[in-house]
Amino acid sequence: MVDPSDKTAIEDIEYITKCKVQAFVSTSTDIKKAIEHYYGPFEERLKKRKTSELSFAKAKKQSTVDSY
């Protein structure tokens, strides 16, 4: 979130995730580094996402064909 003092955003996230949110101030560079540390480089995540979307599309197409 851009504004860590945005109580409405914090409450919305807590409500949706059913988790307690602690907001911190950080630079965008440090946030990007943390995301890459825990989730891997952007290119790898994008490749995995595309692969899983293609697998889902194939499975969905196959289930449509099987139902006829």
C-alpha cells in the first residue's frame, strides 16, 4: 500500500485475509527486493503463471470436450 496510515485500506485487507496487518514504511526498492527474495525473480513468476494459465486453459477445454 502506498500510505501505511490508511486505516481503511488496512481494515479492508484484514477483513479479506482474516489476518492482522502491520503496516511498515519502506522504499520501493526494498519492497521489490523482498518480493524477489521470497517469491523469486519477476521473470520466473511470470513464466510460472503463464504455464499454469495454459495448463488451466487446456484442462478447461478438455473438460468441455469430454462433456459432449
